[in-house]
Amino acid sequence: MTPRTSVLITGSELIRGGRRDSNGPFLAEELTRLGLEPSSIRIVGDDPAELEPAIREGLETDLLVLSGGLGPTHDDRTVELLARAAGLEAVVVGELEQEIEGVSRRIAERLGRSYAEFAEGVRKQATVPAGGRVIGIAGTAPGLVVETGRAVAVVLPGPPPELRRLWRAALEDEAVQGVLARAVVPERRVLRVYGVSESAVARALAEAGGEPEGVQATICAHAGEIWVELFGDGEELAGTLRDALGGSVFAEDDRPVEELVLDAARGRGLSVAAAESCTGGLVAARLSSVPGSSDVFRGGVVAYDNDVKRAQLRVSEQTLDARGAVSAETASEMALGAREALGADVAVSTTGIAGPGGGTPEKPVGLVYVHASGPGAELARELNLPGDREAVRRRATAAALHLLRELLAQIRHSPG
Amino acid sequence: MTPRTSVLITGSELIRGGRRDSNGPFLAEELTRLGLEPSSIRIVGDDPAELEPAIREGLETDLLVLSGGLGPTHDDRTVELLARAAGLEAVVVGELEQEIEGVSRRIAERLGRSYAEFAEGVRKQATVPAGGRVIGIAGTAPGLVVETGRAVAVVLPGPPPELRRLWRAALEDEAVQGVLARAVVPERRVLRVYGVSESAVARALAEAGGEPEGVQATICAHAGEIWVELFGDGEELAGTLRDALGGSVFAEDDRPVEELVLDAARGRGLSVAAAESCTGGLVAARLSSVPGSSDVFRGGVVAYDNDVKRAQLRVSEQTLDARGAVSAETASEMALGAREALGADVAVSTTGIAGPGGGTPEKPVGLVYVHASGPGAELARELNLPGDREAVRRRATAAALHLLRELLAQIRHSPG
């Protein structure tokens, strides 16, 4: 049987909301990739009355990954409560204590404080459940692997970069590898579809005969795209869906659309720019988020004010007067203007009403024009996007990147 | 006693990672604001063997807020399992069935399908635990309030906008109000600090005598800032900390720094612009994310390529040659260039090495220059930022916005 796993995150600031946990999704993705989809991701505060039962419950699975609560203060109780829940003695590890003492002495010196203030915390952080293995140290907090007989518990620090580093170390641990060896990594395929509704994709799946024996199919909207994920032996079903959905299947891997755009431009020897009004920089931010984007992405103009549209992007006074800033004509002139001003081969533009204010009966909130312009090719789209300001901006950004992707697909060769 | 609450989110795509849940943090923030900090936020898939015990556990608290799994297909089992866990019969509500049928007939018509295909799903979605109250419909899924005798369960749909809408409806429900009436809304204060390390803030708290009786203090890094949150009667402690931390306390409310910047500019009658290299549009995106920002924010130039820095921002050839694109001088010329090109009173610039490539021994990954320029005032900073590409870009964006905030604080009056 596939081992059961669970993820437990502790942090009072996460229980109070506002701040989003990123460790749970990271660990869930890692575990799923390894064939160990977690049965539960749970967030609790540092109250022992909540944390200890949650640890006990997690220890009923085969692998419990715990994060947070490893600091030197009285609020940091993860290790102590894990020992208690596992029925293990908590013991001071001399070698570990020396290592943490070394780090703490350097901190004390830098802060101009006496080491004596730190000694108690050092002893606390060097105390681990009997038999626990230290897999590395983050600051002064050790990461641990603890075997309880029934379960393997991996204890990781809360700060995400440290958690990721010590997670990699945990994967080298013998007991963790023992659990991994019992996992079955599922075959996975993804078909990414754009420009077709989720229900049309669901219909295509139903008409393909639904899920064959041993295949699990999920359909999910994801950043303006529809993702069809097939787990198990989905090769035949993928073929049928590909035929049914035709050209709307644009990718079969997980790379973000901005990366697909940059690769397509690079392959054609074309440079890229953005001219943004309602998206306010989000298109440029996504293009520049890709490492190495600077060889293809030249830059952008965020033309929030009409003066900027005129001066930087040479949108004509006449167009702005007759059609308005939110119009197909303005979007077209913005894209062409960006190509000229920024010396780019292709450019995409956005102009629209993100809300909550600024809507009229003729031009309601959510109306957005996107336009992509390149050598010998133009694509334009009028969008009516649902949602609040953030949703409209995010959706318009996705639409602009997809329009750029489609434009580049039409341009088969490099110019000149 | 304050009622105990819990949040349970269901969705197999969330258990597989990659996708982050936003409903849990939203509900946690709402509940905390109402004095009902949840004891646990839990995410489980749609497997009944996991979902049913999680519901049972949630029903041991006074208020369980459940989201997801309300659709018409066999995977959507939340309501059925809630009825079973609560020991309530599942009954079809005639009036609700008619309402969902109406919606489904319109969908069937639009898709050109027979209504017969929908009938089973309609009956399923109109089936609720006996005594459950319908608080509204999202698509074809009803939101519910169910009383079990011991607990009150609120059942909400998974899509975040619908969840938020029906959550507001749930707050009007009598049973939910009964739980709310027993909650004690905690007094909360926040001191937001910038430019001081977390350990220095911790020291100031310790020197102030730590947490007085009845006050809970948390110190947390948050988007480049340090937030000190005081729950309970923290007025005196807040005063002591304010004195100790001096000018580094820049705000005592939760508004994002971009909103503080826009308000400061608006109050001084000044317009704002951004000139970005390494942040690639993120500064402009944050400024334009604020509703109503268009009266103050004129726009930005994303000058990724040096040609764009020269042509759009008039950074001199000489500066780029002698100092390089990543230099204090280039940052200064970019900010001044943005003021001129975009006709803005104040502007902020960023230039740096976000990595992972492009670093040298003299200019390593994480080196970023930010510069803010305004009428009669200039501020510049050299930063050495830790983390990966995303972290460097995010931190540089926060630093740029704070520099703009500090610059505006120096400009007391509107110009001219």
C-alpha cells in the first residue's frame, strides 16, 4: 500500500490570516511528485492544546512533515511536543549544542550582548527526541528526522528558503528514503488549453468516454488557462483529447506562458516589449520574472496617464479624443508605439477599466482591450473580464501574454 | 469562554500542491477580526476516508467553516458527508431544487444540451442536511448553515469570489450571530517598523519589559517590514516601543506601503512615476494596484535593456560605460529621467542584479541600487539582498516603495 503522509504547519501568524503559508503548498507539491500525495495539510498556532493533538494525529500517518516552532523562545514548542506525542524522551545532544553555541556566540558578539542571555535558548534548541537525527541547521534551529516506530517525522524550520534547503537534506535520510521506496510515482500528463471554456473541455472528456480504468483526470482553471491533468496510463486519452480540442491545446508541460513567449521570441530572433495601462506593469513583471529574459525582453512603458500614452507611445490625440483611452484603436497604437519607442520587434498592449471606479454603461468595469503587434502580424481582442480590480488586472495580464504567444506562433521565420 | 472555531478546505488540487489556497487565509482573517481566531485551518482532498473524519473533528469546535466540494458531480461530497458526520438526514428541498433547475436549464440551453443530463446533479445539489438553511446560491451550489446541536457549520463554495459573497450572507444568519455574540474581539495594535532588524525590535520589546499581563506581542517580518502586533490592552507598551524605536515606526495601521505613498503624494499635490530595471514592472504594478491610483500615479518605464535606459530615460552613455547599468549613478539618472519623461513630480528607480546569472565578484547577485528623486530632495540606497530571483525582485520593490515614502515625508509642502 502507498504510504499515507501528512503536512503540519505551525505559526500563530498564519492562523490569524492575512499572511499566506507557502510551505504547505511547496511540501504538498514535492510529496505528490514523489508519489506521496498528502492526506491533509494542516495549519495550527503555537497553543500546545491545539498543536499536540495535531502532531499525534499526524503521527498516525506513515510520514509527517512538520514545519515551524523551532526557535529559541518559550512559544517554540514543536520539538518538545513531538517528543511527548511520540513517547520519546527529550535529550540534549552535546555535539549539536556546541554547534548552536558557536552560532549564538557570533550573534551575541555582533549584537554586543552577553552570551549568558542565549545559553538557555541554545540548550533548548539542542534538545531533541531520543534517537532523532539532525539533518542540518537553519540559523540556530536544527532540522530533524525522528522515527516513532509507526511513523517517520521530518521537522523543518519555518522560513521558506531554510525549509527548502533542509527538505532536500531530509530526502537523503535513510528512514525517509524507506518511505519513498514504498511510494508509486504516478505517470502524469497535462494538456493546457486556452480560449475554450471549462465546460467545453469537460464535454470533450465526457465524449472521449470519461476516465478509463486506472486513469484519473482532473480539469481545472489555472491562471486563465484550462489544465487537463491525467494521472496513470493516460496516453490514449491524451491523444483523443488532443484531436478533440485541436489548436486550443497550446502546451503539454508546466512552464508558465511568459516562458513560452520568451522561448518563441528567442527561437525567431525577435525582441519583445510591453505597453500597459490597466495592468500597470504586471505584463512586464511576468516577462522579466523569467531568468535570462534580458536577451529578448527589452522593457515596457506603463502608460497610466493619457499624457504618457501620447508622449511615450505616440498614441494620437485624435484617437484618445474620438475613441477614448479604453478602445481597440488606442490599444493598437500603444502596441505599435511600444515597438518603435523601445526598439522591439513585437509588443503587446493593454488598456481597460480595472475598477472599482471608472466604469460607464458603454465601458463597464472589466472591459479590456489587448493588442499584439509584430512584423507583418497583428492580433487584437476585446475582453469582458469578471471579478474585482485584482482579478481583472491578473486576467488581462494572462490574456496579453497569450495573445503574444499566439502572435509569435503566426510568425514562422525571423524577419529580414 | 470564547467559542472555538475551525476552517476546513476541500479540494484535491490543493492537496497536490502548486496551487495555493486563498480561502483559508481569508476566513482566518475574518474570524480573527471577529474575535474567533481559528484553532486550525485544514486542507483535505475529496477522498471520503479523509474528508469525513476531518468534518467530524471540525464539528467538535463551536463553529466549523467548510469550503469546496459543492459541485454536481460524484466527487463533490461535502454536504453528504456533513449530514452523515452530524447524524442528520439528507433531504431534498423542493424550493431550492426549482431554483437550481432554473439555472441549470439556462446552462443546458446555452450549451445546446438536454436538461435530462443535468437533472441528477440538480437533485444532488438540492439535497441538504435536515434543518439546514440556504444562505444563497453560487452558480448551482447552495451555501448553507447547519446546526448540529453542538456546533454550527457554515458551508461555502470553493471559488473565492463566491465564497466571499456567501460568507457575508452567513454572517447574517441567526445561529452564526449566536456564536459571534459569545466572541470577544481583541484590542489590536500594530507598529510597523522599517530599516531596523527583527532582533533589534525583539531587544526593544525585551527592554520594555516584555509582554505585560494580558497582552500578547508578536514580532514578524512582513514584506520587508517588521510588524509588532499587540493583542489586548497594549496602549502603554505601544507608547514605550514607539519611544524606543523612534522614527523607524512609520505606520500604525495595515495599509500597504504603496497606499501610504499614494496618499502622501496626493496630500502634497505631487504626481509619481517609476523607472525600473531589475524589478521589471513590479513597482508600477504595486502602485497601480491601489483603486483610484490614477490621479497620482502617471506611469513608469521598464528599462530592461540599456538602449531603453538611454532612449526613454536619458541615462547618459558615459554613465553606462564608466559606472555600468547597475550603479548608483545610473539609478540616479533613471529617476531623474523618469520625472522628465513622464512629467512626474517624484520618481523612484531600481537597477540591480536579480540573478541567478549576471553576478560578478564586484557586482554580485542581490546588489540593487534604488533612488528616489523629487523637487529639492533626493534619496539613494545601495542594497545587498538575499534570496533567489523572485525574492530579490520582491525585496527591491519593497525597498523602492519605502524610499519613495521616506522622500515624500521629507517634502513637507507642495511645490510652487
